Amino acid sequence: MKMLAFLANPDRFRRLTGPALPVAGLLAAGLILAGAVWALGFSPADRVQGEAVKIMYVHVPAAWMAMAAYAFIAVASLVGYVWRHSLADIAAREAALPGFVFTLLALVTGSIWGRITWGVWWDWDARMTSMLALLFIYAGYMALWRAIENEGQAARAAALLAMVGAINLPIIKFSVDFWETLHQKASVIRADGPSMPASMLWPLAIMALGYTALFAFYVMLRMHTVILEKRRDARARPARAASTATISHPAPAGPDPSSPGQGEHA
Amino acid sequence: MDGSLIGEDFTLAITASWVISALCLGALAAWVTARYRKVSGKDHD
């Protein structure tokens, strides 16, 4: 609770996360580059699907991040809703676009992978359908923020949607266990441990870490941007108020003070 | 899955997946960076 209150101050948040920004960016670039070289150049082909397995190294991290980003949004929304933590609301809102992009990438790369291994671009099985639902939930969440003009009301409405939509995460995760699906069952995060050899697991883990660092970079940078925009807008408000006062008390002689070029424009 | 796919050429599919991923994530990174630079530049005025 004290940590939440500590981070609620925007300037303190910027001071604390400022140094982390370039680190996250460089880490993301380095890990993704290293993971790509390892995955494409040195990881083995699969004994059944051959070289097609190379798509796994962009598809799986994207799918993981699609879900992780939504979990982040759901938790941040809970914090914002319960404790009225405005930075938590901003964090949730700014995580939505990266989460949407990761979900879209998981669906697109998964579709390509499915075409070459299953012979179909799409199947309405539980995993793919629940991931598509996640994409729609992201889109609806972002639209809800934009639809309500009052930021406080928008935050509360969006938070409710985010928290309710979180039910989709266990559905996605366990869809391959609950239902008979075309999508394969889990081979990494399993009760018995990963069924994947280390030569594949390591580059996959590096790519996943790189995607995580990239998500952190996106969200922190967007939060910094929003904080600076709000500060800029707050400074502009007294200047607009002063010019509005001039218009409502015009001088007795001289040019018409309500002519264009003077005072606030809509 | 019908049979083994060992030896088949999937270069186009693999390349497309990686290029699409790189372009989308790169474009998002460029956009967030550009928005930050725009507002932080004005902030210093």
C-alpha cells in the first residue's frame, strides 16, 4: 500500500523510472537480436514439422505477451479502481496498444504457421477463438477510453471492462486441455515441466525476455509522455484563463477584442 | 499433422512471420519514441 502511494506521485515515478527506460530499450533490442540469431541460425529443426518450427520463436513470445499485457492491465485497473491511483489508470490505458499488437502478431504468425503445418489459415478451435476474443476485448477497451470524455469516468468504466475480461486469460491458457483442439497442447508451461529440448527452449526464453523488456519500454515511455502532456496542458490553462478574462472585459475603444486571433479558440 | 515436414522449404512463411513481427514492433517503438520526443521537446521550451 505504501509502495502504491509512493509511486502515485508522477514526478517521483518519472525520476525512478527515467534511468530504467534506456536500459529496457537496449535490453529489448539486445535480447531480441540475440534470440533471433540463435533461433534462426543455430536452433534445430523439429523432428516432425522441420524448419517450420522457426515461426515458434515469434509466435509464442507474442502470444505470451498478449496475455501478460492483459494481466498487467487487469491488475493496474484493479489498483486504479480500488485505490483511485491515477498512474495505475494511465499504466493500464497505455499498455493496451502494445497488448493489442502482440495479440494481432500471435494471430497472424499463428495463422501462417497453421497454414503450412495444418493446411488451414484458421480454425474455430478453443485456443484460436479465445485469442481472437482477446483481440476484440483489447479493441473494446481502447474504444471505451476514447468514448467517454471525462477521464475519471472513462478510467472507471474501462477498469470494470478490463477486470471482467480477465476471465478470458485462464480460458485461453487451459483451452487446449479442456477441449479437443487443433492447436497443440502446452509444451513449456506444464505441470511436468517443459517437453522441449534446451536447444529450443533457450532461444525461446531469450525472445520472450526480449519481448517483455520491449513491453516495459513501451509502457514506461508512454507513461512519461502522458505525464509530460498533462503538465504541459496544466501550464497552458492559466494562460488561456487570462486571455478569456480579457475578452469578457473589452476596452471601451479600439479594435473589436472578440475578433479572431485573440483569446481561446475551441 | 499428415506426415513429416522435414526437408520442405518454408523460407517464405518463416521470413514473412519474422518480417511482419519486426515491422509491427519496430513501428510501435518508433511511434512511442516520436510522441515522447515531441512532448519532451516542447517541455524544454
